[in-house]
Amino acid sequence: MSMVAAFYSNKSILITGATGFLGKVLMEKLFRTSPQLKVIYILIRPKAGQTLQERVFQILNSKLFEKVKEICPNVHEKIRPISADLNQSDLAISKEDMQELLSGTNIVFHCAATVRFDAHLREAVQLNVIATQKLLLMASQMSKLEAFIHISTAFSNCNLKRIDEVIYPCPVEPRKIIDSMEWLDDAIIDEITPKLIGDRPNTYTYTKALGEMVIHQESGNLNVAIIRPSIVGASWQEPFPGWIDNINGPSGLIIASGKGFLRSLRATPMAIADVIPVDTVVNLTIAVGWYTAVHRPKSTLIYHSTSGNLNPCLWHDMGLKVLAAFEKIPFERAFRRPYVDFTTNNFTTQYWNAVSHWAPAIIYDFYLRLTGRKPRMLKLMNRLLRTISMLEYFINHSWEWSTNNTEMLLSELSPEDQRVSMEVRQPSHANHWLEYIENYVLGIKKYLLKEDLAGIPKAKEHLRRLRNIHYLFNTALFLIVWRLLIARSQTARNVWFLIMTCPLRQEPKSPARR
Ligand SMILES: CCCCCCCCCCCCCCCCCCCCCCCC(=O)SCCNC(=O)CCNC(=O)[C@H](O)C(C)(C)COP(=O)(O)OP(=O)(O)OC[C@H]1O[C@@H](n2cnc3c(N)ncnc32)[C@H](O)[C@@H]1OP(=O)(O)O
Ligand SMILES: NC(=O)C1=CN([C@@H]2O[C@H](COP(=O)(O)OP(=O)(O)OC[C@H]3O[C@@H](n4cnc5c(N)ncnc54)[C@H](OP(=O)(O)O)[C@@H]3O)[C@@H](O)[C@H]2O)C=CC1
């Protein structure tokens, strides 16, 4: 067993956000590599008519946990779901549960957050700032606590171009923001939100920065560390390549392009696509937990989990790799053939939106109406365009993140631990990104779209049909436009005449040339 894995044996671990994308992969890896750990407490809320136990059952029954169940057959006994709602002022944890957590927990991994870019400021402050503050308070009363690891985002300071592993000051103190949320009404909050978030694009990045500041100011004597991942994508290797189970980040847009809805995207082709595989983030998080508990650094260390500085891939190249992957692994029942134009200014964006998004949607809705069905494509397109407008900021900027602490930590690991934590750094993988993107697309097809791989030949046939329709449609359109021009314009008629007579006039020259 590796040094880091051995550290977690017999430990009681508390994870928030364990039902989320990152939290589940973290829990899986902990169980798989440290099956001797004592217990994982997960703070979890009943949701969509499911009890806590049903939610846990669903997680354990997913493909993600197949390996774990072989290695650690009693895994269900080691998960202790604790009913909690981080939106409630007391976190809604019962007295008995609280007692157990305070007396037993050794390590806290705080992953829960609202990651929505359009969250109301009050909601985002509640979860990303106040809940963090409450957890810190709770952690300060944990008698056996060795480390508190907070998951933030590399974009918490996305208003800067170069970002170091430090906490940057916020213009308005988090405490003042927290206080004001108590007495300001929603209308006033709406009015001041743009002023507060300043040159950040949304409430998410703003409140994640406030959350870091709260950690900085209120962690007291706790052993605290902050992880800042960039855009978290499907798994690279562990527990198997391509694991993905939500549409956040690039995944939703990959689906939209693979299904042929997304045909143009305002993006800066030469900007760096700082995608980081979820297992790389999780490996770093687990190593940081070990380092923080064992080495007890004097100050709060921040670790960037990014790919751009080590193994950069540009959006242009990533886009081409995604399109290439669709050739091998097409999605079923595509609306149009996958093809995406990157646009770079307002005019071309609006033009391609009209031509490639709205026009086909209107034509399709007209067809649906004609055939007695309910039109839906325009609504879907408008939602997609709204989503794109929320994500655009991140595909049109590049950042430079320093990774000194991450490098330092990797150098402290044993060779065995280094091997599992350094996947993204390996330049020896010439086709690293291509292989990663192919597995990502395959993962989306299998785990998100739940499409059967046996349907790939049929999907390819469907795309061939769409291509033929596309050619036919373009030829017909050209002929109609041309015919109309010829009927109305003398110049067009002259050009047409010239074209038609050109080869005939050249004919007598041919024998002479021979
Ligand atoms: C030469 C060039 C060739 C080019 C080829 C190109 C090929 C194409 C490849 C494209 C790849 C490029 C991908 C770029 C992606 C960049 C992402 C950057 C992300 C930055 C991450 C920052 C890191 C973090 O710290 S936070 C974690 C990430 N958080 C998120 O991603 C949350 C974003 N989502 C939201 O905030 C909301 O969902 C919102 C506001 C977008 C929509 O909210 P709404 O209330 O309208 O409804 P929802 O119920 O949430 O969803 C409605 C609807 O939208 C669909 N949807 C949701 N999210 C996405 C998404 N990310 N992409 C696409 N679609 C999405 C969802 O499915 C729903 O659809 P329905 O049809 O209604 O079911
Ligand atoms: N995904 C990404 O690209 C990136 C993510 N991050 C950070 O990583 C962390 C995890 O993100 P990710 O896993 O993607 O996010 P998800 O949206 O997948 O998961 C969020 C988790 O938080 C939980 N949660 C939300 N509200 C509450 C609440 N009121 N009470 C209790 N639990 C709650 C959710 O529980 P429930 O299932 O009940 O909703 C879920 O488990 C976040 O801190 C995020 O900021 C950072 C950079 C990039």
C-alpha cells in the first residue's frame, strides 16, 4: 500500500458534496485505495422523493463503484449518511449526528457548492460562503481533526490573468456581504450584484473567492488547505477512462455538438482549454489531505490543479479532437452532422446563430407542426444559446496559474504515490489529449446519454444520410437562388451565358496545343 493510501487506514473522513461529480470520485478512490479506512461520513440532503439510504444505494450501484465493491465488499457499512442541508443556518444536522461528527472526524473534504453560473447572489453566498463558515466552526470543535481540505476553483480570481497560489483580497469583506444578505431584499441584491462581482463573470466565481477569504480569516488553528481545480472533465484513468455523470463544463457542449444542435461557438481558438481530468483532481486532493495532516504547514497552502502550464491544449485543437472523436463514436439520432465553427466577433456570431441555429430550428418546428406534432426545436435552441452565453467567458480567455505548491507536494510523494498523481504531467503521451477526448466522448455516450455501443454503425449510417440531405439541400438552394437571379438580373444572365459558352470557345484551341 502506498504511503498516502496507508495514511487513510482507520481514519474517519467527512465529505460534503459526496453526491456530486467530484465528491463521488473522491469517495470511490478513498475506498478503493484505502479499504481499511474506518468510515466516510457524508453530509447529504433528501432529494426528489429519495431517502438518504436510497441516494447512497444509487451511488453504490453505479458503474463508478463496481471495482470498489470487489475490493471492499462491505463498503455500504463504511458509508454513514448524515442528513444535512447546508442551506440551513444550523446545517440541519441532528444533535446526535453532530456529536458523532465532532468526536470522530479526522479529515474533512468540503466539496459541496452551488456551481451554477446564474445562481442568485443570496443563494450562492449561502452555500459557497456561509456554509463554508459554518463548517469551519464545526471543524474547530472536532477533537480529532487533522486536516480540513476546501475545494475551490481556479477561476475564483478569473478577473486576473496570472494567478498565484495565494488568497487575493476581496474589495468588500465577506462578513459584510454575509451580514447584508440578512437584511437586503432580493430586488436590492439584484441591483448591487453587478457592482459586487465587478469584472468577474458570475456569482459563482465571486462567491468562491469569498469562500476562500472566509477560510483564510476564520480557520484559526486548523490545518487547512485549498484546492483550485480548473475545468473538471471526465476521468483520465481511474477507476476507468471516461467516467462522467453530469453535463457541467464542457460535457453539455460536447453533447450539443455531437447531436448536431451546436453549430457555431464564440470562442478564441488560441486560448488554452484548461481542462483537468476528475481523477487527477481527486489524486491531488487525497495527497493534500495526507500532506496537510502529516506535515502541518504553518500557513494555509493553496494548490492549483490545472493542465495549461504543463500540458496545454488550445480550444481550437480540443475542438478538432472532439470532432474527430465523433467520427469514430457518433451519437445516436443526431439532428444535424456534427460540425462547429468558432466565431470571434459579434457580427459573425449573430450571423451564424441566425443561419446555423435559429433557421434550422424554425424549419424543423414548421415540419413538426405540419406533421401534427408540438414544435420544440426553437425553445431548445434558445436554451442552448443561453447556456453558451454563460460559458463563453471561459472559452475566450486564457489564464496562467502558478503551481509551485502542487510541484512541491508531488516532490514529497513516494515514487508510487507520484505515479498515480501525475498523469496530466506526462509529456511522453504524444496522443495524451486525443486519447483523453476519445474516452471522454465515449464516456458521455455510455454514462450520460446511456446509448448502446452496438448502435454505432446505425448512428454512422444516420450521419451519412444527413450528409447526403445536406448536399442535396445546398444544391437545391443554389439552383433556386441562381434561377431567381437569372430571371431578374441581366448581369447574372450575361455571367451565365459566359460560363456556358466558355468551354465551346476554347475548343478550337485544344488541337493546336496538343
Ligand atoms: C475549428 C474548430 C472546431 C470546433 C469544434 C468544436 C467541437 C465542440 C466541442 C465543444 C467543447 C467546448 C466546450 C467549452 C466549454 C467551456 C466550459 C467552461 C466551464 C468553466 C468551468 C468553470 C469551472 C468551475 O469552477 S464550475 C463547474 C462548472 N459549472 C457549470 O458548468 C455550470 C454551468 N451551468 C449553469 O450554470 C446552468 O446550468 C445554466 C445557467 C447554464 C442553465 O441553467 P437553466 O436554469 O437554464 O437550466 P438547467 O436546468 O441547469 O439546464 C437547462 C438546459 O441547459 C442544458 N445545460 C445545462 N448546462 C449545460 C452545459 N454546460 N452545456 C450544455 N447544455 C447545458 C441542460 O441540459 C438543460 O437542457 P434541457 O434540454 O432543458 O434538458
Ligand atoms: N465541476 C467543475 O468543473 C469544477 C468544480 N469545482 C468545485 O468542485 C466542487 C465540487 O463540484 P462538482 O462536484 O462539480 O459539483 P456538483 O454540482 O456535481 O456537486 C455539488 C454537490 O454539493 C451538494 N450540495 C449542494 N447544495 C447542497 C446543500 N444545500 N446541502 C448539502 N449539499 C449540497 C450537492 O448535493 P445534491 O446532490 O443534494 O444536490 C452535490 O453533492 C465544488 O466546490 C466546485 O466549486 C471547481 C472547479 C471546477
